[in-house]
Amino acid sequence: MRIITGRARGLKLKTPTGLNTRPTSDRVKESVFNILNGLITFGEINAVLDIFAGTGALGLEALSRGAHFATFIDAITTEIIRDNVTRAKFLDESKIIRGDVTKILPRLAKQNQSFDLIFSDPPYAQGLAQISINLTAELNLLNVNGLMIVEHGANEFLTDIPENFTLIRQINYGHTTAADIFTRK
């Protein structure tokens, strides 16, 4: 795994051992970011949220491409994220939070935080993709006209799309992975 382009281009990211974390592959990440390049200008992105961050690869890629600040949330891998953020030289532009996403997101909302770009890459087949989009919408964490990318298993379907969210693109990557891109009206 590496950062594809931008200020930290080529940096190899540290990944966790074992099967508890499934990092987004470079192929999927590159495809998602190619699509995003047609939808947004990274230099205009003030705040990125990377939930179920794993290695931090998605938030780090956004920072490398010009986003101003990223918040990373994961219950297990915060030391790996911190190491990757430090090696990419984005420590001053990052906040790393360890904990349960369903408890941290309400805390961010109480602090009046909101985001231009949100990545959600939860463990597959646990219903967490649906929970993450519903909670994000309920708490108004995504700015109007912001984008949320939800990665999930190819056999999972987000059936309950929040009223103020619009699905703008669905992408399938083989038999295992899919990503849905939403905007907030």
C-alpha cells in the first residue's frame, strides 16, 4: 500500500498484521480518487473524516492531494495511523481518535464539527456501512454539497439512503468490494 500522488507520493504505508483490518487496495483507492478528481478540487477541501480508518490510507491520500485537515477514527489501529501520518509529514494537519465510531461521531457533532469529504470503510458484512451513512446524516456531519464514500462488501446493499443524501455513483470492484458515492443536498 502506498500514497498514489501529491505531496507524499510513493510513501509506503505501514499496515496491520492479521485479518482484523482489511486495507483498501491501491487499485480501489486509485479508482475512487480518479472519480473524485472529476467531482471536487482537493485544495478546496477543508475537512476530511476517515472513519474505520485502518491504515489511514484514504485520509492520507486526500491530504497528499491538497485537502487541508483530516480526522481519522479507528478502534484498533491508531498507532499505525499515527506512524503513517508522521512519516507522511501530515501530523499538524491531522487528528487521530481511538474509539468506537458510533460513540465518536456524536461527540464530533456536539463539537459542531462537519466535513467536506467523508470516507467510511468499515468491516464488511456487519451492517456498519449502513450505520455509518445513517449516523452521518442524522448528525449532519457532512457539509451541504460534500461527498461521502462508503466502501462495503459487493454483496451488501445500502437500502436505507438518508433523505438528504443523493447517490451519485456506485462502483463494483470484482466479487468482493463495492463503493457508493453520495452527496448531501
